[in-house]
Amino acid sequence: MSEAPKKIPRPQPRVNAYMDTKPFWDAAKNGKLVIQYCKDTGKPQWFPHPVSMATGRRNLEWREVSGKGQVYSWTVTNSPWPGHEDRVPFLCALVELEEGVRMLVNLFNCKQEDVKIGMPVKLCWEKLSEEINYPAFEPA
Amino acid sequence: MAKRKDIAVIGYGETKVTLRGGRTSYELAAEVLDQILAQTGIDKNRIDGLAIAETMSETSNPFWPVYMCEVLGLSPAWTQVNGLGGASGSGAIARAAAAIRDGMCETVFVVASDAQSTGSHYPEQGAWRHEFLYPVGLRGPVGSFGLLTQRYRHQFGLKDEALAKLAVTQRKHALMNPNACDKLRVPITEEDYLKSKYVSYPLRMLDSVMVCDGANGVLVTSTENAKKLGAKKMIHPIGYGEITNYKGADQLADITESGFMVAGPKALKQAEMTPKDIRMIMPYDDFLIAILLTLEHIGFCGRGEGSDFILNTDLSYKGKLPLNTSGGQISAGQPGLAGGGLNLVEGVRQMFGEAGERQVSDPRNCMVTGIGGIPYGRNWAVSNVLILEQS
């Protein structure tokens, strides 16, 4: 908001920046979306946490999910995070997966005038580098 | 907090809000201290407590509060730092009250100071942001409030003219506030608001704060000590509620709900009040819709009734419920992470009867709210509510 940021390249995810997220990125590289589940309660959670959001314990596992969901909310980004200047305008959305978590993602293959809250969407992948597939969504 | 009025706020100070003013957070804080000492006539050696807010300009220094003591020549017996963003100011008053009651100190300088628009290197918030926010490109608060506004519109309907009214009401107040940032001290119309460009649709530029520099603070002591010190004026904190990471573990929490639904009733109960008893309100305003949600969640109106409440209530300094009478952060400028103190200090100023041409009549009490932090895919991380009352 304050001043024009210096032009930098689009930020790449820093794997394992705050906890061990390698299982997520390994699966993503193979085109699979995995999220954490609490083994004590069976509850899913996103983004990755080092403890269960239900119990506070570390009894967690990664499971593949369907990649099906719907738009919970959306916005058109005109004032982007630094490194995304060349992409504006672009769609960001909170997508609610049918498994019961919400992901903050880009929406692709969709025009602003066609986005609706509740619209069914499905997983697609954005290849950010040889190593990194990033989850995104498109109309189902 | 309780309604026994054993704690008093006996002074306040505030710098002018400037855009890239060039002065450091230390110098800005010094101006606030100087103002408070001049206003109260109290010897600076009576200050034995410091509660200071984290900043965007100095927080990379892990000894920020300690250096501030050294720079200002203070030797407190109790030093405390608050990383609650815009909730740090009111949060510091509640913490100072607890420390004073526990005998750890007698007189606390509560200060927030930030030269965010002058500084160039912001502290990195880190955590999940490198992996799950920055690659998506959603821009911090602006993006999150775009998502929040869209969802609110979907669930309840939102009248743009209500936000336009808020924008104009606050701007008129800023025009009467010499401490407001000069760049913002120009009149705007509701039409200007409606035509303002989208920064994160449906969020507009004129929904948003402009990051500036500035500092503000208050002096807190026990009422007993205030009398001994010969304090000329005093008001009292009588109700306080705070919550961080409201419903944070709930994966499908409704993002149009906030911690004010807990913090508001708690503060009101302690103060033995209902929203109808509140004379004026200084709500935290990083974005206009935050004000609307605050009014709903604290119970000034029902869920989804915020637009109509705003349209049907005179929120000007002369009105039924005066709101952000110094312009709020949106029209006075947001002095970085000292932003929460801007509306707090205005509440104190009004209750001291020193608000000049924008003075509220019968300023018997005031509610101040704070918001801090932007979590993943939600609204905000910290909500707090403080109620102040005259003696």
C-alpha cells in the first residue's frame, strides 16, 4: 500500500520454511494434492500445521484429497504482492474443498464476470519450476 | 478490568501523522513523552513502567523496548512489549492496569511509535507466508479484506452508500484535525468514494488506509496515585475484552464473524453497559468494512444490519454516536503499527474536553477497538475492546 515496490521475480515457495512440508511438495510434484489429517479425530486441516488443530498433538498424517471444491470467496487482485506485477489483474479465491478445509489459491481459466460464490471448481496445477507444482483451481 | 475506577489515564500525546516524514520512531516517541510531561506537569522520574508497541520500522531490533528506555532516559521497573498490531495500544492499558494492581509499578508510559512510511525494510512475518501466500500473489490486508468484503456481500448484502457515508464522515472529521496527514486533509464526496478505483475488487482505494509515520501514547497510573500526583484530568478504563486467533482451529469458520463477538460483550459486561450506553466509539479502521463488522459484532445492530445502522445513525461529532472524530486512520493516516493508538488517543482527548472544533458534547464515555494481524484466509487475528469512562 505504501509505495511502489521494487520489481522482483515472482516469489517461489520456500519449502520447509516453517515446518516439515516436504510431503506436500513431493506429492504436488507428482500431481497429487495431500493435506494433513488428525489421526485421533479424523479431522482435516489446511494449511499445514506442526500440531493437530483439534487436539494440539502431533499425531498427524498426510492423505490425498479429491481436488473438488467450491468457491467460498474471491477477489480480483489489482494491487499485487511484490513479484506479481506482470500478472495483474488476476483472480484469488478461497476454495472450500469437499473434505472440509479452505485453500487460498489462484483461479485459472475463468473470467471475473463468470466467478460466483458457490461455483464448483477442480484442482489444476501451475508449474512454477522443475521442482515446484503449485495448486490452483479452475471451473469444474 | 472492573468498574471500580481504581486505574486512571491522566495524560495523552500524539504527533502529527506524516507521509515519509523522515523522523525515526525514537524521535516520534520522544515528542509524545514531551507532550505528556508538559500536559501533566509530572516529573519524568515518576514514570516507572513502559508498555510499547511493536513496529514495522524498528522491530528487527530484538531490544527495541530497552533501547527506547535508554534513548528517553527512563528506568522502568516494569517493561513490556505488545505485538498485537493495531490492538497494542488498548491492550497495553489493560496490561498496565494489571501490573499497577500487582504492585510492579505505579505510573506507566504507554506508547506506540512507527516510521513505517519512512523506513524501507519491513520485518518479515515469515511462517506459512513464504509457502502458501506469497506464491499466490494476494496482497496482505488489502487482498484479505477483498475476500472478506465479497463474502459479506454474498451472505448479507452490502450497501455501498453506507461505506461511502463512513468515508465522508471520517474525512470531515479529519479536516478538523490538525494532526491528520496533510495529504488527506482534502474534502471528499460520496461520489468520490464510489468512483474510487478497486485495489482488490470489491475493495476500493478509499476503503483503505494510507501507511504513514507517527506516534501516540497515554500515561496510566492508579487513581490513588493520580490524586497524589495532582493530576489535572483523569478518565478510567472500566471494561476490556480481547481475543487472539478467534476460532483459529475451526477449518470452516465463517469469515464474516470476528473476535469482537467475544471481546465486545466481555468489555460491556465489565462496564455494566449495553451498546445503547456508549456515548462515542473509536473503532479500529484499516478498512471501512471493519467498522461495519465491529458495530454488528459488538451488538450496536444485528448481523447483516450494519449498512442500515450506518445509514440511519448520525456518526458525526455532533451526532447520536460520534465515530472516529479525528478522522480515523483512513482519513488521518495510519501511523504504521502505532495506528491503533490514533483512535485511542482521540477518545481520551474527547473525554478530557480538548478536541477543539470537533468536541463531542457530554463526552462521558468512549469505546475504543483494536484489530491486529492478517491470518491465512480469515479476517483478522486480534480483536480488543476497551471502554473508558469519566470520573
